Amino acid sequence: MVAPVAVAVAATSALAKPSSLTCALVPSWQGLRGSLGPARSLQWPKKQRQCRRKAGGTSVTAQFELKPPPYPLDALEPHMSKETLEYHWGKHHRGYVDNLNKLIAGTELDELSLEDIILATYNKGDLLPPFNHAAQIWNHDFFWESMKPGGGGKPSGELLELINRDFGPFERFIEELRSAAATQFGSGWAWLA
């Protein structure tokens, strides 16, 4: 997981209290954009993000760090080569971490957790620039943690029963999961939850 690490604390006095950022999504004055309708799709009311910061002389800046996968880089062979993992983790994942840190530096987002940055920058579906980087970091972290040496293959037991119940044959489930992944930003994140 990427964990926020405090890298700078600046206080104007020894008695200064940390600044406090409070954010909330509140309904906008424009009202609802939709509801459960004949198409049976839920559309959330428009919400506006509002943040308030208490006055104080201290500011904390968080910077996210790239954590290595929880196994050696060659541990997933033959399914994922060491070179593939080095490139994907060392270049793509690192790039998202570095770019997010640049985007949030000096903003109200630099005091938030990764999950809170994702929530704050989703912005009613009108994504703010840090959103894709933060979401990609979260997805990569989950991806690395979800795999293990010797893992993979077709599930068994209750999980397979539920997949068969909800998707039909396992092969059809794989097709639907691949299709869902191919239509997402970055062409690849779809999770069975």
C-alpha cells in the first residue's frame, strides 16, 4: 500500500495547533439530476465539495511513497515475468505516485489520505486531475496485494458457485471481466467484489 508520510511540518510558534481540513460533499443548489427511473439506474444528486480549514500556524504536507510488491519481483513467473513486473511497478506505478505528489503539493489535498483524495477529486464524475493518478495508485496497490506466488487459476468452492450463479460458466465470467477492464481508464482495472 502507498502510505502518506509526513515530510514537512512548519509551525509559526511552539504553541501553534495543527491546521484542520474538513471536507464534505453536500447537495448543490441545482437539485437532483435523476433518480431511480424506468431504466433502474441510480444517479446521485449533484454534490459540491466544500472544504474548510481551521486557522493555525502548522501545516503538514503528505507525500506518497511507492511500496514494493509483497514478494520478490520474479515470484510471479511464469505468469508475470520479472521484467514485466519491474516495468509495470517500477515505471507505471512509480509514475502515478510521482505525478500525484507533484499535483497535490501545496494544495488542500496534500493533507488527505489516498482514499480521501480519490473521493474529493471524483468531483461528481467531472474528474479533477489528481483523480486518475490517485485511483491508479490504489488499483496498483490492490493488484500487487491480490496476487501471490503459486496463486491464480480457476477458483473453487463457494466463490466458483457464486460466479456460476451470477455469470454462468466461468469462461463467460472471464470474458465479461476482460470486457469491463478494457473499457476503463488505463484499459485494465475491473475487480470482482
